[in-house]
Amino acid sequence: MSTPAGIAESSLATQIYVARQPIFDVENRRVAYELLYRATPEATSAGAISDDTMCSDTALHSVVSIGLDRLTAGVRAFVNITRDHLVGELHRVFDPSTVVLELLESIDGEPAVIDACRRAVADGYTLALDDYDGRASLDVLLPFVHIIKLDVLDRDLTALAPQVTALLARGLTVLAERVETNHVRTQCVNMGCTLFQGYVYSRPETIAGRSLSVEQMTMFNVIALLRDPDVEDLVLAEAFRSHPSLTFALLRIVNSASFGGRAVSSIDHAIRLVGRESLSRWLLVMLVASSSQGDPVASETVVQALVRARFCELMSDAMGTGDASTRFLVGLLSRMDVMLGIPIAQLLERLPVSADVRDALLDGTGPHATLLALAVAYEAADWATVASCIAALRSADAVPVTPRYSELYATAVTWARERLGRVASN
């Protein structure tokens, strides 16, 4: 399969890794994304001027060239800034209204940093201190900072509470990061934290326990029929006729931009026009979208599922190996258990998926497992696992090109937002 222009380039080009993690407020509304980037899995973004720092400078420019709006859908981006970035005013490549400059924990309150903070604030930038530890040398920076990020993983929150109280008294916003359970999140809210970031928003219990609606169960059944090659067109048409909401959904799909808004004369005609594979895919997107039910955390999980699916598909296309449509399905289904509150094994019993798909989702094995692991690792900014997965894919498939992962990721994000927008507007 040919490689799309701009998707892949030679291994001699600088490879940039860019992922994102959502930040929520106390009402569980997504208010920002932290952008996480490295030039290589081994690179660090802190320290003295070095080749690594120059590579991370390239990463900043890469984010700009990709477009923040593609990565963040219009909300603010928390962008990691080293001492050298700050003092050298590299952040000026960003519009102040689009970013929060997150000063890394390696930064201290030296005169050059103080002056750089003063200039940044005067220029309209919002500053945050990452991994704040309360050391006295940071006190001189607090007048310039708006947000303090506290790592709460495995911390004694009772002992941390007085520090939070003192920060709040200074008019600062406290963001609790690495929040892994709802219990910890509740404790952080009680302390006065108003922004939150962490694994708690990806855990199944966040959204679990919802019963499937009649419409969702009907979609499951029709998707199963669409994916069964032994089911005749007449049976499919009757399934749509029996459920007016699905007939309406079918007409919405035909009316979408993908099919040019063509006129149809019957349900049979609509099914033939769209095609079984494409119709199954659209219904899966609609099923995923229906699971959010107005819950902002659930909505973010829906976006995450669609990004994973599209990222897996684009990676497969860019490498020219594997079944891209099947890998789209694997990526999408990998979050369906969280969204619908159904164990993945039970979910797969309702869908006639191949053994390879089951192996990837249940056991992490088979031809699709490594690409799914790559999508999950990229999403979590686990760069060491990203590198391991890429090495495994190259070894297994003799991949001739090096895909530009950050560009693919941004493309997947844009695609997910557009698809959800079409589902909502039709």
C-alpha cells in the first residue's frame, strides 16, 4: 500500500514523539491537555544546553507545525518548558492565549529565571510549576505563577493539606496530578484542588455500571449481522426496517459528507450504497458516541477510543503492512468495555470478530497486539514502550519507512473530533 504524503519519511529525519493527557476541573469538565513530547524515548527535556535540549526545541517547533488546535480541539495546552526554553524565550512561538507554560521541576529561582518569568507574564503567558515540592528557592517564582501542580501519587494527603492551604491563601490554583483513584480525587477536592490529571479518568470504574439502552443493544445486533458474511441483504434490510431509529441512523450516514448526500430510494439501496464494512464502521462510531450520555469524562473516553482506532489504522497504512480496517476495529473495541461498562470478554461474545481480534484484546497476542500496545503506550507517553513496539513492528513486518508518529496522532485526533461532530449534527 502506498504511503500517504506527509505521513512517513526516512529514518534519517528527526523523529518527534507527541502525546497528550486531559486535565479536568472539579466538575469533571475537560479544560486542557498536557502535551508530552520527546525527541527520542531516551531524551530528557531538562538539564544544561545539550543535543537533547536542542532536540526538545525541535519538538516544540514540531508541535507548532502540527498545530495546537489539532491536538487540543481548542482548549489550552500545558507545554513543558525547560530553563533554557524559558530564558531563551522559545515559548514565544506560542500564542499566549493557547498555552500554559509548565516550568519543569528542574527549574529554580535563579535571577535569569525570575527575569524570564517576569517577561513571560508581562507578555500574557500563564505559568505553572510542575512537581512543586515547596523548596524555599521556588518562593521567588510564586508571584509569577498561576497554577501549582502537585504529584499526589502515594503521598500522605493529610500531611500535604497544609501546603495546599498555604498555596490557596496566595491565590494560586492547585492541580493534583497522578490521581489514580476516585478516593484520592475526593480527598484532593476536599483539600481545595480544582484541577485534576491522572489515571483515574481512564479506569473502568469511572464509567462502569451503566445498562445498555435498547438502541445500543439493537446496534450491537445489527453490527453483528453486518459482519457476518452469511447474512443476506434482505435480512439486513429487515433488521433496519424493524427499528425506525436505525433506519434514521442509516439515512444520516448516507447523508454524511463521506457519501456526498446522495438520494436513496429504499433501505436496500442505502445499505448497498454505503457497503457493509463502511456501515458497520459508522454504526460502531455511533455506538461509541452514544455511550457518553453527556458525561464529560465519558466523552473524553469516547474521543480516546476513536483516536486509538484511527491511529492504529493510519499506522498500518503508513507501514504498508497488516489489515488497516481490522486494526481500526481493535483500537475502537479496546475502550468499549470502559465506555459501556461491559467486560471485554462479554462484549466480544456479542460481536462476530476474528480470533486475531479476540487475541489482541483479551490476551495481548497475535498480529494486531503490538500495534494496539503502541497506541496505548503513545497515549500514555510511555516512550520506552513506544520504542519497543516500533522495534517489534519493524522486526516482524520489515517496515521500510519510519512513520511520523506525532503527525499520525494529530491526524487521528482531528478525525475523531470530526466524526463525533458529524454524528452529533446529523
